[in-house]
Amino acid sequence: MLIKSYGLFWRASEIEWNPGRGARGAFRLLGRRGSNLPGLRLADFRQQRGIYILYGNFGPHYVGLIRKRGLGQRLKEHLTDNHKGLWDRFSWFGFCEVLKGKDECGLCKIKNLAALSLGSSGKAIGDIEALLIKAMGLSNVANMNFASAKEWFQVEIHEVEHYLEKVS
């Protein structure tokens, strides 16, 4: 299906955007599934491709596509462009699968974006409906779910070391 993973209403304030000299790789968009081993999985979604939505005080502010540049770079650009100060949360909907294989830090790898296969049009339409319902935070409609996507929860700044120690 279209959507492979997603994160809802992540807080921009919970990301260390500029970690400082010597810590260039510390800028991460960490998400998790589970809280304890053996089910705990961590992934860095900076390179994820798909769709994202920026939210401000009055709801959705901006919708963007993630094609060549990853989610991390696109979000970081919005900290200093004409959207600066107009958003504090974001949701993302990724087209790249999170793999079971891990990198040297214990983070799950993100598969490269391949040619999209929509599968059945009914399931693709269902994924788009689920995206809109979840992105808008609607609660007065049928609870639509993605055909195969998994939700990832933001790892907050004070939790980063705790979870990294568990998976490394």
C-alpha cells in the first residue's frame, strides 16, 4: 500500500535541530514502536519520503511533499523560511518501509523509495482517507486505518539516551 509508516502530531520542540560541533549526526527524527525489549524498535526518519503536514495554533498550516530531500531536511528548512514561527507540530506519512535490519547504533533502517505500487485502488483510496482523518485529528468519524502502515511515536529529547542504550 501507499503509506508504510507514520507519526502524528510530533512536537518540533522535542527535536535537537542543531546539536553543535562534533555532533552533526545527533540531529535525528527518532520514532519508536514499543517501550521495552524485545519489542522495542527505534528508527531515524530524517530520510523518509512521503507527505507531511505542519500545524500551528489554528490547525493545519502547510502540507508538503517529500521527494528527493528527506523529511528531516524539509522540516529543518521550515524553521528559517517563510513558515518560521507559524508551526510547532507536524505529522508525517511515509512511503518507505521500515526494515527489520539495524544500523551500527541499533536503529532500524529505512528502505529506499522504490516505484510505488498502489495495489488495489480500493486499498489506496482507503489509505488516503485514513491519512486525512488522522492528519485532521477527527474523532467524529469511523476509525479508518491504513492497510499496512504502522504508527511510530516520537522519542522526546529527555528519552533519547534511554532508548538508544536499550537498542545499542
